[in-house]
Amino acid sequence: MLHLAGLLDELERSEPARAAMAILESALARRSVEEQTAFWRAVDLYYVSRKAPPEPTPGMIGAAPQLAAAV
């Protein structure tokens, strides 16, 4: 849950993040409570569970151009 707390901190500091959240909340407001719940459950599964992709590390970021050049 620590990662989610970091996202909430960014939401408070970032104007683009606040604008995106306003758009998301507006879209979700048109959905049923069940659909809203299912959406947030899916977000939770993706970002909080072990199914989420690993955080990029400096080694991972530097490896991408090398992999592309090898192809």
C-alpha cells in the first residue's frame, strides 16, 4: 500500500495528475456503484498486487536501447 500512498502524494502536488483524476472521477460518476467498484478492484489488482510490472531500475532503463539495437 506504500506505493499507492506515493501516488496520492503525487496527485496532490501535480496539476496534470489532478486534472487526470478529475476526468476519471467524471467518467466513473456515470457508472453504477458495481462498475465503479470493479474498476477500482482492477486498479488495485494491477498496481498493488504482485501482478504489477516491476519498477524500472537504472539498469533496466539503460538496457532498452541495447536490446533495440540488437534486433
